[in-house]
Amino acid sequence: MKYLTIIILLCSLGMLTSCGGDDDICESGEGTPRMKIMFKKAGKQARLDSIKVFVDYGSNIVDFGWQRNVDSVFVPLRVDESPYTDLFIKTTTTADSSKVRVNYMTKSIYVSPGCGMKRNYENLQSQLLLPTTVVSVEPGQNFIENEEKTNLYLNF
């Protein structure tokens, strides 16, 4: 009986120490990257007093809320098989939203057992479909592998 208790305790201890390896959690930003958007006024990079971004993900539109005194925003793109994501941008509560469509091709990459797959976006092309507060768009880096480089400039 004494040996059985020792064996059960050793097995339990072994199971506890073997769980929770580094592959269980996706900690180091290895997930699908977001698109970085910066702003320009009169051709120069600018900070905006306020901006509100909505994104149409197909089944629903997500409101990312008001952001104050920012020079850039990060927006997650669609991860389904759609070749584009529609963004809606406004700078005041009374103004109508500008609509920007971001077209791309996706590429899935295996990261790890804990993180699974991530999407990279290639051949980004943006077009301003409804100009209101946004006057025009300028391309930045035309692929998204991480969140370091600017992918789109909005001109106000």
C-alpha cells in the first residue's frame, strides 16, 4: 500500500511538471498581424485629435471606438477567404464615414502547435470608395508580415 501511494504521487508530480511547455501559449506576437495606418495632412505626417474606425468583417461590423491624439492605428483585417476588407473612418461625431476598401491576397503560415496558423497579407491595394473626411489614400508597404511598417496613409 505504501509503494502504491508513492507511485501515484510520483506519477502525479511527473504529469504536473510535463504540462505547460512553451508551445502551449502564443506569447511573442506570432499571430496574424494587423495593418498599420498612419495619417497625413498637407502631405506631412500628422496626429489626429480623434478618429473612429469601423471594420466590416462580413458577418458583422466591429467598432474600434474613438481614439484620441494618435498618429497611427492598427486594424485587424479579415481572416476568412474574402479578398478585401472594408474600413469606415470618421473624425467627428457629426461627419459621415469615409469608406476605404483594402484588397489583398492571403498566405497562411504554420507557426507552432500553440499558435497554429497565421495569415500574412500580400499585394495590398487600397482604394477610397466614399471620400468624406478622408481626401485620398496613399500606399505604404504592400505586404503585412508584422506590425512594424506602415501599410496605408490616409490623407485628410
